Amino acid sequence: MTQQPHSTGTTGDSTVLEAEVTTATADTETTAAKEIVGRSPARMAFLRLRRDRASVVALTVALLFVLAAVLSPVLSGIEGWGPATPDLHGIDPDKGNFPIGAFGGISGSHWLGIEPGTGYDVFSRLVYGLRTSLMVALIAALLSTLLGVVVGLASGYFGGKVDAALNWVMNIMLAFPQLLFIIALTPVLTSAFSTNAHGGTSETLQLGSIIVIIALFAWAYTARLVRGQVLSLREREFVDAARIMGAGWKHMLFKQLLPNLWAPILISFALAVPTNIATEAALSYLGVGVVPPNPDLGSMLDAATQYYLYDPTYMVVPGVALLLVVLSLNLLGDGVRDALDPRANRA
Amino acid sequence: MSTTKSIPAQQSGEKSTSGENLLEVEDLQVHFPIRQGIVFQRQIGAVRAVDGVSFQVKPGESLGLVGESGCGKSTTGRAVTRLLEPTGGTVRFDGEDITHKKVASMRAARQNLQMIFQDPYSSLNPRHTVGTIIETPMKLNGINPEQGHKKRAQELLEIVGLNPEHYNRYPNEFSGGQRQRIGIARALALKPKLIVADEPVSALDVSIQAQVVNLLQDLQREFGLAFLFIAHDLAVVRHFSERVAVMYLGKIVEIADRETLYSRPQHPYTHALLSAVPEVDPDGADNRERIRLTGDVPSPINPPSGCRFRTRCWKAQDICASEEPPLVQLIGSADGHQAACHFPEVKQVVAPEEIPAAPASAAE
């Protein structure tokens, strides 16, 4: 009587065992399949980014703007108006040179209307302005990230006096009243470097000085971030392990530490771009950035303040464009951060 | 006792001992300065983490270094591998004085002196594949094995019991024990003579601990490796090390071969330490005396005068406060059995079993 339940018990166990064995083999098969895929951390981050819907939308919008900026000559060619060719028949000289037609003169030939006063095509100026903004923002972000990474790595890794000196510089940069300083510095730099032989201003040099100024005030944030990361990474045992193997400082910085810093660097770069766009637009709005007749979103907004009561479209167009660019790039930056650091702030 | 005095003495001794000892540590001191002040920092004291430690390791021998947390055993290991700069004393490896050598000028010693780390989760670079991790030491030291780096790395993976096909995987795909095996493979890549193992198993599960310890033991036999095995687990050390040194507050209080130390310990601190080892022995449970130490370990910033253990020692007398007991061999004790105590006493604390301790034997 005692034996019977016992025996059924064992048969039951054996079937369970068999089931476990089959699931086990299934597991090994799936791990074998995964092995072929061989996911690196970067690949996993990309997959996570692709799953996030907001990031995908933001990426699409941002890419559209970038495409518009890159293809600005082509697009304005298709539309038929250059950024500096006035359509004198589109504005009404009797009514203060305001565009003829509703919504700022939006029509089949002027897709986003006509600029009041000058008669320039708004769409053409918008895409050219985007090109300027994105170029300035990207180059400034690249420069500030590069400088920030170098300074941050050196500061965090070498420590001691090097760290103290670099930290001092960083603190000063961070403590500066940035906007005031930029407003004061820009005309000086522009007149010092961008005056060409004929006494006029060269556009490239003017843009160059704006880029340098923006980068100059942004690198300290990246440097701080990288320094902090290096300080915490330096305590990890793999750094000691590399030292015991006989690694020099170059190997340590670029082979051991830098690969672990790509995530924060990429995030800070991704978030620096929209900030720089906004800064550049603000500078141009304040009249110390890109100056007319060169097309720019900020200076368009500045010009629109004179007309917004009678021609609000002219203000809405660059305003919305700026908002969309900055918003999409910011959302993309957030998405990149979530993808690279899945443990951070995810409920 | 100045360093200038002791250096010629060691150089004369070099010829006779260098052939015998792989590692010679003489009066090693590692002090960490304590600084105060905002702009002008001045030193107001020092944490004397390691304060006059001497020991030798012969080729192929494993020396265990035990002691409670904060006694300076890890610091000793790090000073030996030159991760930390010794404040005083000398470290000689393979006949070469490496006490104050820079990384670049001690390539040869570096190759022969490797380390296994405590935390397998932070000792492997998360952004490197297993292959890169194991190949890096070879590439850094300009070693080009005839079969190529990849083949050699896969060989090493096989030696430590991992699948060589996992060459392209990242550390996050492995368990703690497997990661520790990767760390061991990395240390073996340079074919070292001595491995400093800094608590190599204390971060692992008990069952995994045994596997890793047994792997280390196999490797020791196979390649004739010498080990400086740092641990706080007395059972693991008993299983692994032929000789054992007990540290307390930056000093070695007793050093002896395994059987002697566990069966006939002399120093009261060793007695206390051994009596704390849990033992599965129902018969002996009644007559086993458990020594409970009172108080805390004194601060290494301001260690007690004389014998450092006197503040917690039940035998302490006036002499213990005034005179520091030297680490000497007692008359009649086993060869190489040294203890630093004014009132040493041979005492059997744990059962004199010849079988290795519990966790290790469980896995076999």
C-alpha cells in the first residue's frame, strides 16, 4: 500500500524530468541561435532605440529637417526662388511692402509665403537658414565634445595637479554669465577675424567665430561629465588589471576607459546639438549671430517682430520650424540616453 | 633600521637566496597619508595599512595570507604587484628589486607577476570581448605566440574550463564563476611565475568557490605556478596553500606551514581566528572552546604600542605594551613556524583533519 503511491510518484517525477530535459535542450538551442547573433552593447542599444516609438518619430522628423538643410539648394531650385532673389511682384509697395495674398502670400510658387519688406521667398530662406543653424550647431557640438572629452579624460585620469588646474578652468567656464559674455564677445571676435580685404564681413569667418564661441562655452559641461565617469571607472578593477599587464596611459585612456564612455559622450553630444541650435538662434535674434542678408532662423524671427501684427505667418513659420527641430533633437537625445543606459529612470 | 642600511645587506644575500625564493618581501610598509587643509594641504598622519611585513614565496609554492577585513592583506598584495607604491621596505621578485620600479622599466617582472582580482564583475572591461580581454596582455607585452593570438586565447579559455567558442562574447553574458575563469585566463596569458590572488573566490557562491579553487590548484600543479593567496576564508586557504601567514593590523603575527598552523597554532590571535571556523563535528562540538574577542580592531592610524594585539588579548601583560614581540621561531616548534608573541602557547583549536576543508571537498 505504501509502495504504490511511491511508484506513481516516481513515474510522475520521471515525466517531469523528461519535460525539463526537453526544455533544457530547447534552451540550449536558443542560446546557440543567440550566439550566432553575438550582440555587442552597441547593437543592443540600437535595438532598444528602435523599439522606442517617440525616438523613432523624433528621428524621422530630425532626419527630414537635416535632409531639407542638406538639400536646400535643390529644394529652392525646385520651388524656383533663391534665398536672396526678391519677388517684387509678390509684395504690395502701396501697403508697406506686405506680401499680396492670405497667410503671408502662401501660394503654389511661394510655398511658405513671402518675406515682408524685402520680398524674399520664405521657404527658400528657411531651408538655407536650417542649413546654417544645423551646420553651426553640429560643428560646435563636435568641437565642444572633443575638447570636453580630452580635458575630462586628462583631468579624471591623471588627477593631482593636472586635475586641480583643469578643474579650475572648468569652474570658471561654468561660472561665466554666458549669454552676456557671448553678446559682448561676438562683435569683437567678428570684427577681429571676419573682416575681409574689402572691409566687408566674410560669411565663413563669421560663422566660424560663432561656432568657436558656442563651443567655448559648452565644452566644460562635457568635460565635467567625462571627468566624473573617469573618476568612478578608475576605481574599477579592470583598470588595475590593465596596469598590471603593463598598459601605458594611452592604452589606458583610449582602449580601456574611452570605450566605456561612449554612452555619456554620445548622450551629451546628442543633447548639445539642439541646445546649440537654440543658442545660435538666440544670438542671431539678438543681432550678434548670423546677420541679414544671410538666411538664418533666429534673424528671421528677429525681422518678424516688426510685422507680426499684420503678418503673423512670417513669425509662425520660422518659429514652428525652430521648435520642431529643437524638440525632435531633444527627444532623440533622450531616446539615445534611454537606449544606452536602460537602467536609468525607467519605471 | 634605515633603508640605506638594509639595502647592502640584501644585495649580499641576493646570491644565496635569489635562486631559492621567487618573491622576497622585506619589512614592507604601505602608509596612506591623511591630509588636511583646503588650499595648502599638510599631512597630519598616516593610515599604516601595512607596517613591516616580511615573507618569502618559493617557486611553485602557495603562500596564504589570512586576516580579518582591514588588516592590510589586500594592500600587501597590491604593493607586491606595484599597484601601490610601498612607503618602505623592499620587494624583490626573481632576484630583481621592484620596490620603486616604474611600469615601463619592469616589463620582465610584470610578465612573470600577475594578479587575479576579487570582484569578477569589475575586473573585466564590459566593453571588451573575452577574446580582447585575454589577448590584451599578450599584445601589450609584444608576445606573439606561434599559433596566433586568437588560437592562444582559445587555448587559454579551454585551460580554464570555458568554451573556446565564447571568444567573441562580452563579459555580461557570463556568470560570476565564469567571469573569474576569464580573469584567470587573462592572468595566465603571460605565462607568469607568480600570481597574486586577491580574495579570488570570496565574491563567488560557495559551490562555485570550490570549482574555482580547484581550477587554481590544477593550474598550480600543471604550470608550477607560485601563488600569494589572499583570503579571509580559513577553509579555502587551508585547502589551497602549503604555507599560511596570519596578519593582524598591518603585521604578520604568525607564519607556518599549513599543518602546523592549523594543528599547533601559537599566537593568541590565530587561536581566536581558528576557533571561529565553523566546524561540522558533532562529537567534538562540546569540548571545543570558542574564543570570543572583545572590542574592535584598533585604528591603524594610531596603532597600540608594543604588541598590536594586546588591546584584545586575554594574555596581555605590561611587557606587551612596552615591547613589540618579534616574529621568531620558538625552540621545539616546526621548521619555519614563526610567531610574534611574548606568551606563545601551542594549542589545538581545530580538529587535526588531513582532509581538505568542507566546501572544497564537496565539489569533488
